[in-house]
Amino acid sequence: MPSNNLSVRLGAALACVTYLGLTACSGTDNELARFIDDIRRQPAGPVKPLPEIKPAKSFSYNAYDLRSPFMPSSAGGGRLSGPRPDQNRNREFLEQYSLDTLRMVGTLRLGGQIICGLVETKDGLVHRVTIGNHLGQAGGVITKPNPSTGNADRPLSASAASASPHQGARRY
């Protein structure tokens, strides 16, 4: 009998909690409706007029007969001027990589004199380069294996490649 009395008490307590939970959420709508009605009764403020739109000045483009800066120059029979790499020479291994995927990771010295630079490819291989070696797909040439910057001159006044030799350098 005590277990039956306990189940009746638990059932009654559960019914009370359910009733309180359902009725507690229903009384807040009146306060919200009253607040909205108060806001609607207030007079609306003045609306600022839209700013005047001034018409744009017309522009007449008169440079149709000038050379487009986005097209190559036609001077010299369509060929670009300046120093160009020898197209008949055998290509070196590092010329198959673009210059931005190569990184100078250090130099080798003998008696305080730099004898070669160390260049890492995108697949993690480290190659020795000396002055005069070619690298990159734009005809780059090693001019000085400098430990602070990797210098490679490219034709047509393109910028020299720079990389820190100690940034992410691997030790072998």
C-alpha cells in the first residue's frame, strides 16, 4: 500500500508542475500588447527629405587612337625589346618551377666566401645554385647568392626574387 500512496503523490506533483509550467507562459502577452499600443499612440516624428541628387558630369573619352596599356607594344615587329635568354641553350632543372615556388634556404661558404646558394623547391628538394644558373619559368638568372635575399635577375625589368634563408629552413 505505501508504494501505491507514493505513486499517487508523484502523479499529483507531476500534474501540479505541468499545470504551473503551462500557465506561467501565457500571461506576458498583455504587457507586450499594451507596450505596442502605447508606441502607436505617440505622434510620428518628422521625416527628413531625401537629399538632392546631382547629375553626374559627362566625360568624353578621346583616347581611342592611342595604344592600349593592356596590350603588348607593337614596336620592333611585335617582339619585346631588352635582354632575352638564349632560346637554343639546354634548360636547367630549376627552370621547370615558377619563381614564386622556389625558396632560398641558405648558402655554403668556404673561407668566408659564398660559393653557392641553397634553393628549395615546392616538393621539398634542396638544390645548389651558383652565379649564372638559371631558375624559374621567366628566364631568371642567379646574380649573387646573398644570405639575406635570394637575388635572381629576370628579363624585362621584372622584380628580383627575395626570400629569407632562415625562415622555415631545413637542416640536412
